[in-house]
Amino acid sequence: MNNQNVYLKKLTFTAIFIALGVLLAPLVSFPFGGARVFPLQHLINVLLAVLLGWRYSVAGAFCISSIRIALGVGTILAYPGSMIGACLSGILYKKTGSIWGAVVGEIFGTGILGGLVAYPLAAFILDSKAVALWFFVVAFLPNTFIGAICGAVFLKIIPLKRMVEDMLKR
């Protein structure tokens, strides 16, 4: 099979996950402080990181965040959390070969690093100086933890990795 077909199949899988993320956003997200939290984003990040790699996971996170913002069901704070978590999730999965490496990457990337990056974004772009530096870490961590753990459980229960690898070989 040529690389172009594999690339097209990976893009198709990513597009399906993006569509799911956008369609489910209004049903599963809720406001928390200045952010609108969406646990399924973190489930999708872990799934894409494990199934396709960090590049597709970051692209999926960027697209879902962008479309959610355009539809008015997300805020600009979706970018730092989702994209940093998706990247770190994929990198740690590749380094460790473990789903739990992807989970730790998602939780640390989104919950800690994304929360810290969200602070200057909220302070300067959204002109909200009332929030403390650690506010978004506290807001992002439970949401991220729930979504990432659900992603790992989903991957453990359903053999998605094997199914995707089989489809990419055809």
C-alpha cells in the first residue's frame, strides 16, 4: 500500500473524530469559571494520540477547538489546553508504548501546562485580571482527568488500536 493511501486514511479517521467532537460539544460541555470544559476533548485527544500519533491528535484538537469557538460553544481557552495535552499525550505514548503514558501526557499537558498557559491568555486577550495564576489549572484538571481516563478505559475495552492498524494496512 502506498503512503498516500495511508495518509488519506489517517486524515479520514481524524476527520471522524473531529466531527464527533464538534457534534457532542453542546451535549457534554459545561461552563466552569471563564472556561467551557469539555471532557470528551480529552478522550478524543488520547484516542487520536494512541491510534494515529501526536500530529493527528494536535490537528484534531485544533480543529475541534476552532469549530467549537466558531459555533459559540467554546472559548479561546480551548486552544492551549487541548493542543498542549494532545501533543504531550502522543509524545509520551510513543516514548512509553503505554496507553497510561498517553493519559499522563494528556493530564499533565492540559491540566498543568495548558492551565498555566491559559492564565496569560485570559489576563491579556480576554482582559480578565481577576483570575489567579492557578485558577485554570484547578478548572482544567478534573475535566482532563475524567476525559483522559475514559479514553484509556475505552481503548482497553475496545480493540480500536488493532482495528485501525488493520484498516491502514488494507
